[in-house]
Amino acid sequence: MENLARLLFFVGLMFMLIAAGLYLLSRFHLPLGRLPGDIRIEGENFTFYFPLATSLLLSILLTLLLNGIARLKK
């Protein structure tokens, strides 16, 4: 039970850090979500939005960050 509590604590902490990072990024007016390569289709009654380029960029940055942390722990 203690392991589950610890896991949930760290997952919650990660979500809080991600939310804080996104909030700070929005304060600096970075174009995340409006990059070239993000797909947006607007019709009369619907809007389809898929942030492909933003997802790829964030994935690369998080991979580099987590690999760096893992190497520091060794």
C-alpha cells in the first residue's frame, strides 16, 4: 500500500510541475500549440485541432530531460 501511495504522490507532483511549466510558458507568449505542423481544421459546426509539431517538440524535450536525470542518478 505504501508503494502505491508513493507512486500516486509522485505522479501528482509530476502533473503539478507540468502544469506550472505550461503556465510559465504561456506567460512568455511562446507559440506552443500554434507551431507550423500543428493541424487545425475549422468547419461551420466543428473545429478539429491536433498539435502534432507541439507534441513532437515536447516529447523530445521531455526525453532529453528524463535521460539527463537518469544519467545523474547513476
